[in-house]
Amino acid sequence: MSVGDDDVGIRYADVFVVVREGEPGPGPNDWEVNLRTCDQHRLEPGEHDLTLEAADGSHLEGRALLRFSDGTRHLFRGDSHLAGYDDPA
């Protein structure tokens, strides 16, 4: 995973996505990423460009706001289109 230009070693991550009834995919703020880093990792408050590669090789990218961080646990809330979620394979 990368946060901006910074590669981040992760221990565990979840991506939560909401697709509202009648919509073709998630809205700009209908997704979030909850992750745990391997080591202490300071992240600045504000917006970050996230790039994730899942275990199955798929890629997700989007801009998100850092909502919480204690150094090892970080919660981001989507603030843009989540590229890769609804893109054709």
C-alpha cells in the first residue's frame, strides 16, 4: 500500500464500500480504509492519495481523508472516486 509517495508496510487492512440502491458504484465518500501498519508510522492529518494492491492482485486507488491515526491504526474516509472497484477487469 502507498499513502501519497510513501510505501507503507501493512499488517492488516480492510476496505469497506457502500453501493447505494440504484447506483452503479460507490459515491466519492462511500468507502473507507481501515489499516494497521507493521511499525509506528506517522501520517499527517488531511487528504492522502491511497493505492492498494489486494492479495488477488487487484488494485484500488482514491483520495481519502485521514480520520484517525494513533501510529499503527489508521482510518481513511473516501473523498473521490474509488478507481478499480467498479472498473471492468
